[in-house]
Amino acid sequence: MKKTVLCLASLAVVLSLPALAGAEETVVSRPASGAAETLKQGRVVPGGVSPQTGTDQPLISEPAPAEPGQKSGGLTLLERMGASLPPLPPEKPFTGRVDEAYGAYQRGLYVTAMELALPRAQLGDPAAQTLLGELISNGLGVRKDLKAAAFWYQQAADHGDPGAMFRMAMLLMEGDVVKQDKAKADALMRKAADAGNAAAAFNLAQIIIGEGKGPESLKKAMPYYRTAAEAGIPDAQYALSQIYMSLPELGADHKQQAEDWIRKAALQRFDTAELDLGLWLVNGTLGKRDYDAGFRWLRRAALQGNISAANKLAHLYINALGTRPDPVEAAKWYVISRRAGLPDPMLEDFFLGIEEDQQQKAVEAADAFRPRR
């Protein structure tokens, strides 16, 4: 069941922490608001004795030179790999109870899911009660009724279902469907988080950060962020990376762990993580500078519409860091960021200093730009 994650406190709280002491001078900063292996020639073929010659065959053989315009002889993928793929490992037998109602829900058979879940829910099955809450709150197979959904969420929460606890905590916090009760909401959120619910863990960590101050609140929030991060929530992966960078007393490997988590968030197209990872690589925050990789991450964030990344990308194009110099591309990204309300006097001077035809091309490119969502 997909659970909505609500950011209860801005991640800017984490980002407002002071930078690590002794950091190298940065090439680009975030606004306040091994050598590659050469390709081997030839192709891999199965070794062994040739049936034609009776001689041993090498594992690597050089391809015969092709005539001009000659097409490939048609090697199959497995032949190019050199061997057949191993068989898939056998599936582990499922020994748990099959939830037919939830299975129907997953297949989009909502009416069937309702019919199967309702009798179980009436008998006190918390999983079925939570499923009813989901179906009714989203109007799946039945008319949408938030008050009825809240009833079933409450029943499931009372029977110990972590997902229902999270849902009820959110409803109690919002106060639109049930009477607002922050104390009860916080208690349910903590109970759900301690039971391993990832969305509740992330929101509880946000509450701790929002209500606390200094490193102690970060330490208290850290295990909850980690629970959510391990479940794949990119917001939590990003937040955890910021905490690891802000608390050097965690150990010598904290930078590596920070890089691992921010990269996981970036790979999920979390644009703020892409932005910061790009800046870390360009500035050498994690060790050696890597302009090429930094440029790629910043460009990826900019293409998604991240305005800070657009601003920094303009600087990289001007200074030829990780890319060739390109005044039109630099000006384009500056125009995009300036239109979004991010002024930059240095980039303004650059824009005014280039040729008028370059300015025009940059403006036209900015007009045509559409973020990739």
C-alpha cells in the first residue's frame, strides 16, 4: 500500500547547520535561500578443443577483418557474452498467509478487495481494516468517504497496525476529518515509527528536528531517518547524508556514508540531492574534486527544473569545469535562474558582455526550456 510522506518540518533546518571546519575553498557553492579501463579487442568465445582442428582454442580471439560495408555475421547475445547464462536460483517457497483481499487490491480489483476485506475487518483483522480505510479514503470500488475511512483506520490502529497508526496520526494532525489533536498525533506517529513504519519514521524525525535545537536533536532524529532511508524514501536518504556531514564525531567513515546516502537519493531523481552531490564533487567536499561527475549531476538537477542547479551550471559552462566552455548555454541557464528569482551579479555581467546574437540565442533557448519531471 503506497503511503504518502508529508514533510512536517523543512529540510532547510538540516541544511542551516554550519559547514565543516577546514573545508577546502569551494568552486561553486549552494545559494543561501580511478582511470577507465580500456576496451579489449576481440570477443569472448567458449574455450576448449576445436572439433575441426583438435587444438585448444583461446578464450579471446581476434575478429577477422570485415570487407568494407560488410555486415556482422550475426552473433547472438549469448555468443558475445561467451557463455550461457546460469539458471535462475529457485524461488523460496512462501510459507506465510496469502492475503487474497490485498492481492485483489494490488491487481486493481477494488470491488473484489472490498468484498474480501469487509468480513475480516468486521471480525477485527487489522490488515483488512487498514485496507478498507485505503479503499474508502481513495474512492476505490466504493464512494469516497473520509469519515468512514477514519473509522476503519482508528479500528486498525487500536489493533496495532503501524500503517493505520500513521494514517490516523496524519488525520489527527490535519484536523479536517477528525478533531485535531497534536499530542495524540505525535504519540501515534512515534508508535508507528517504533513499529518500523517508514513514512512515520521520516515524519517523526522531521518533528524532532523542527522542535529541537543543535546536534542533540540531529542525533535523536538520526535512527528514524535511517529507518526511512533504508526503506527507500529519498527525502530521508538526503537528510541522513546531511546529518553525517554535520556530525564529524560519528566516526571517520561518516563522509563515505554521507556520499552513499546522498547518491541513493540522487539516483531516485531527488533534485536537491543531485544538486548537493554535484556541488560536493565539484568542490572536493568528499575528497578529490571530480568536475566531470559534478557537472553531470548539476545538469541533471537543472534539467529537472532545480533553479540553484541552473545557476551553478551557468558558472561551470563559463569556467569550462567538467564541460567545454559554451557562452550560449551559460547564458541560457542564467536566464532561466534569473527569471525564477535567483539574481547573480557575476552572471549578469557575463550576460551583458557576450555578443547580442549570443544573448538572443540564449533567451530563445530559455524560452523553449521545459523541465523534465
